[in-house]
Amino acid sequence: MAPPPLVTGISPKEGPPGTKITIRGENLGVKANDLIGVQICGGDCSFEWQSRNKIIARTGINGTKGKGDVIVTSLSGGAGTSTVQFRTYTEMIGPLKESAVWVEESPVQSLAWGRRTMAPSGYSQEDPLGLSIEGNEKKFPDDLREIFPEHSGDLSRENFSPCWFLLENHHATSFDDLKAGYSFLKRKVEGQKEGQLSFLKTHVSAVIDQLDTLMNLKTKMEIEGEIDLAKRVNNLQGTIEKSIESSHELFDDVLSRREKADKARAALSVLNRYKFLFCLPTNIEKNASKNEFDIIVNDYARAKNLYGKSEIPLIQKVLAEVDEIILEIRRKLHQKIQEMPQGVEQQKRFVKSLINLEIQQVGTIQSEKLKIVDPAWGAIESRARYIEQTFKNTYEEFQERENSMKDNSKRDLNAPPIRVLFCEEITEIATGQFPDLWRLGQSYFTGELRGINEPKPGNFKQIILNAIERFCSYVRAAILPQNQKFQAVASWAFTSSSQLQQFSTWLPTCLRYLRVSYASLIRLDLPGEALDIVLKLIDELRLFCLTTILKRAIDKVKKLHEKETWELTVPEFPGATALPSKLEEILVEVLDEGQQICLMMEVRENPLFDTPNSEGHREVAKIVETILSCFSNVVEELATERSDDEVQHMPKQLIGFPTNSSLLPHSINLTEAKSTISSTITITWEHRLLCCLANSAYCNKTFINSLGNLFVKFGYPIPKLALENSRTIVNNVFSNLLEIYVEHKSDPLVSTIEPSMYIVSHFKWNRVEKFDNLSPYTHECLDNVVSVYSEIFAVSPFLLRPILEQIIQTIAEELARLMSCVEEFNVIGKKQATLDIRMIRDVLRVYSNERAKASFNEALESIPKLANDENREVENLLAIIKQQMKLQLMCLTVLNP
């Protein structure tokens, strides 16, 4: 047996009923189940066991007032003892005073004579002194009982003691206030006396009638005093019974109406009590017509909580009717969830309402009639189907609109094509609809719309991927070239090249629409797999847009021959015209446009040329090679045009005129000279051919190399392979043009050598009679070479060596052939032939290649060998002739003119 509980301390030590007390002591119970009860001032109270040394209790209202012990009783120790006491006092409670215990507010009912008493209840009695006593702390009740053992401070008691009342209620009131209260009480008593006298004065006639009646009754009783008392009682009984019967006859009708009124009142009370339930079916239908399903859910839940367990047949019948209505509401909600279009918030409200109604209706007969597996998932699927169907309808609508516009002549060429309008429309749909679908799914997975079943994350991800893939397929079909891989979903081919060309100028607009839609999807924090689908389409469109922009340069380059002015505007490469710079302007224009539209990366976009061998590299290189090939064709076309009747003036540098200003008269400046001579000098076909040769050489040596820096400047990879292939094409063009020019110049030059050698005076090498100068054919040959030199030098000195080497090689081969055909030389003839060949060889040595040198040696070897004195004679004459022709032949001896 454990020691009994011992209470050693309490806090607080006094208070009204309902005060929370902390009890401390020893052996206050081993555990909560060990504690039996706690009594304070003899009354049981509620408690909460905290530990062996601490209990929290709350005083009750059934304990004695005043001081009392705190007794703790446990199973292990029994009833305990207390070394401290708690004092309980009653607090005066007014209508505005908070109370921890119940205060009886109903006044005492006195139904005598069928009327209620007008006396106020004790708690609301007014202070007779007219002073407020609410809130005063009454701390002396126990002491007052000891001082006034047979008295009370209650005004309604017969043993009322004014001293008790004043000490209990006004111990803190000042003396001046007490004097004012006394004056108030005195005036009140005098007012009541005056009220009694005025009452009698007002009803004096009634009082006199009552006194007369009493006097007559007394007189009659004295007269009839001799009558037998029993007879008198019998008469009185008969009179009373008669009065009762008369009263019944008088009040039966009133009492019956009263009974009916009581029944009607009771029925109205019942109706009023169950008004919510009886009106619930009508209210549900009204709220359903207004789509206020939240109110329906709350009302239905309230009805279930209030009357769900009731066994009253009427209530059960009403609830069954409500359940049937709720079943129809569920069907209606399920249909509304499937209806589209609608806002996602409204759809979520419908889903929540349907889920709540299903949960509340579980266990009823009606719940088995309609089983909806997962309304939230149904809402997701319906919205996904609506999005895909909207995409399809939009696609078919715009495709039909384009097909209906057969007559392109009636269309405004400046208006956006149908495909551009379609791209704008479908991207707006995606931007507006995808966020709703994603938010609906997020609400589903976060539990906001979760029903009984588990969520389906894999299926939702597939729904998102399918919707985005369908969106990209329609956009791809409308604005990108047809791909066999995607034609199964949608196919929208261009009907003509003009239609494609008109649409290609709007590709940047379509790219901007798609990027805006992509940015909205990024803000949703979609999975990377879903965003990559749109990103792939954007990359394809960026590349297609870039190639389209670059392909515009091809058409512009093909028309460059119309812009050739034959102005020599390249100081570092004389002979080159402005044609390469015009090509550079076209490239700068398209590269800059492509960089601004396609290469500039936006949010979560990849570089278009991320890998060296990517598709973008190949496409750009292919187009660049095509552009440069077209340029080479333009150069070749300009060179091969032989319309000599066409005359063009050169406003700047003059072909065939010296560029050194020192050769002009001192009185005329360079600008005036150019302007003056430009009116007389014309551009021949040979000059145009030389300019084209110079352009080809300039492109090969300088321009193509500078294109690499141009691509780097605008953020493009250098198309090395394309540039090398283009260099090969330019070299081929240069070789072809060079062959044309050399053939054009060398054929007449070489063809004059033999006639000049033999036809004039019937010349024979074995009949030469004098040896004092060069042969006529030698002079003519050198003059022709100098003429060709001057023509080339006037245009481009850089072309001298490649052209003259070919011409001189032809001359050397012709001389070797002619010398080998000579049958016989006389002495003077072999000296003359040696002099002529050596003169031509020495003068043209700078521009002689190995084959030309070999041909010259072959020609000399065909001539019989000279003796030493003959050789000296030839050398002396050769030196004299070179000195005489020094000024004429000086141009052919300059290594780098």
C-alpha cells in the first residue's frame, strides 16, 4: 500500500467556481489511471494528472462556500490529506460580466392566476443606493457570516442586514458616494408613498364599492346567523357548482380554440425547428440552377450531420429525397466537368463539389447507383481532348481558307498569308490552354482535387507530351517543308513556288509567335522532355528561317550583272571592280538579319551551330557555296558577253589610260582629266574580260579569305569546306577566262609570225643577203606583245604574268616549229635567225615559263651552230639593237610592275 496523497501547496488560494488550480504535493498518484478524484471544499471537481507531484484541477459549483480542504484520492494511497485550504466565494454576476460557470438567467416563474411575476431575478437586482456594484470584489462573505450569523446581505431575504450589504457591496465606496446613495434611496421611498396615495385617489369609487359590498356581506351574515350551518354550506356548494358549470359553458369555446392554437403553435415550432431540412430539396434545386454547388455541398453536409442518424420516419423520408436529388446533382456535375470550353477555376470548383458529394453520400443506396472512378482525372482528360480538338479544328479551318482562295490576284500581297495567321492563332491557343491543363494537373497531384483513387503521374505526363507533340506537328506542317516522318499527323504542302516565296518573308514572324508560346511553357515549369519537343521545333524553324534568309542572297547575287558599273574601286588590287563589294554587301545584309532573328538565343535555347558537323553547319556551308558559285557564274557571264555595241563610260579609272597623274598636263587636275576622257574612252569586250579576270584573281587571293572573318563577325562558323570549294570554282572560272583571253590574243599574234617571216618579198633563209637589223616578223611580234602588255597593265598589272606567260609560251612554240621546218640556212641566214630568236627570247625572258624557255632553246638548236666570230658578231648587233629599243621594251623587263 502506497502512502496516502498529501497536498502541500495550491495556486491560487481562492477564487469563484470554475477557477483553475495547480495542486502540488506528494504521492499524488502513480499515473493518470491511479487517480480517483479530487475534492475542493467538499465538492468534486475536474482534474488533469501531470505527475506524481502535480495536478491541475478546476473548482466546481457544488462545493461549500468559504474555506475548505483539498483532498486527493488515489487507488494506491486512498484518501489523502491537505496542509493548505482553498477559499471559495460567490461573485456577483451582472449581464456584462464574464463567468466561467453557468448562471441561471431565467427569472423565477410564478404562474399564479396565469400571469408571470414581474420581479427581477437575483442576478439583475438594482442597487438600492443607485450605485453600480458590478465588478466589485466581494472578499468578506465568510467573515460577515461570523459577524452576522443570523442575517443576510440579500435584499429579498427577511433577515436582510444593511450593514452586511454595505460591507459586502460597498466596502470600497467613498463616504460621499454613500451619502449620495442615501439621498437617492430617500427620494425613491418618498416617491413610492406618493404613488400609493395617488393610486387611491384615482380609484376611490372602486374602493368605496368594495367597502360597501363587504359591509352588506357582514350585515347579511349577521341576519342569517340563525340559519343552519349545514344548509348554508349546501347552498354555498350548489352555488359554487353552478358557477363552475357556468364558467365551463362560458370558456369551453375559448379553451378549445386555445388547444387548437397550442397544437398549431407546436406544429409551427416543429416546422421552424426542422425548416432547414424541409426546405433543403428546394434550396438544392435553386442553387443547382445557379451553379452554386459549394452551397449545396455545405447544406448537404450540415443535413447529414444534424439528421443523418435520426430514426424519425419523416426525417428519413426527407433525407432519402435529398439523396436522390444529390444523385442527380452528381450526374449534372459530371457532365459539367466534361463540358468545354470553361475556365479551369470553374472546372476545379465542379470537381471539388463532386468529390465532396461523393464522399458524403458513401454508404447510402444512391451511392451505388452512380460510381465515378476519378472525376479530377476525367476533367484532365476532357481538357486535353478539347485542346487537341481545338488544334485540329483550327488547322482544318485555316487549311480550308487557303484552299478556297484560288484566285491569288485578288489577294493583298502585303497582307499576312493564311499560314502566318494560323501560326499566330494556334500559338495563342497553346499559350492560353496549356497553362490551364498544367495547373489542373498540379492541383490533382498536390491533393487539392484528389479523390479516393491514387493519382496517375505517368498518364498525365503522356497527356502533356501528346498535346505538345500535336501542337508542334500542326505548326511544322504549316510552316516547314514536308517531312515524311510527320505527314501522318498533318500535311499542308505549298501549291506553288510563288506561294512559298511569299510565305518565306513571314518566317521571322512565325518564329516570334512560337518563341512567345515557348516562353509561356517555360514559366509553367514543365518537364524538360515536354519542353524539348517545342525546342526541337524552334531549332528546326530557326535553321529553316536562316537558310531561307541566306537563299535570298542567291537571287540577289544572280542579278549582280545588272549592277556592274566597271568601276575599279579596289585600291589594293587594281583591275577589280565593285562587284565583290556588292557581293559582300549582300552577305552582310543576310548574315546580319540571320544573326538577329535566328542566331540570337532566347530562354532555354541552344546554339544553332553547337557541333562542328551539325545540320546547321552543312546547310549554311551548302548555301554559301551556292552563293559563291552563282557569283562566279555572274563573273563568267559578264566576261563572255560579246555585245561590243554596248558602250559604257567609266566615271572613275579609265581602262587603257595611264593611272599616274604625272602624265597629265599640269594645268588639268586628275578629276577633270578623268571626266574629260571618260566621254571618249569606251569599255571594250577585252577590257571587261580583263576586269572579270581581275575579279576572279581578287576573290581567290583576298576576298574569299575575308569572308571567313565576316562570318566570325556575325557569329557564324567559318564554312571552310565551302570556301575552299568556292576557291576551286573561282580558279576554274579564272582558268576559263584566261584561256579565252589568251586564245583571243595569241591566235592573231602567233598567226602573223609565219606570214611576216615568209610571205613578205618571198623570204628564204638560204637567200639572206644582209645582216644589219632584226627581221620584220621580230619587230611585229615584239610590238604585238607590248600592245597586249599595255592593254593588260592599264587594267590590272597583277594579270600580266599569268596572261603573258601563256602568250609567250605560244610564241616560243610557234618559233620552235618554224625553225624546225627550215631546210637550209646560208651563213647570213643562220646569223639572222639566231639574232631574231635570241632577241625575242631575251626581251620576253621575264614572262617566259619553263616550257617557253625550252621552246626558245629548241628553236635555237634548230639553227646551225655559229662560229665564234659569227657569234660575236651576232652578240654585238644584239646589244646595239637592245640599246636602240630600250625605251620600247623596258616594260617587258620589269619584274613586278
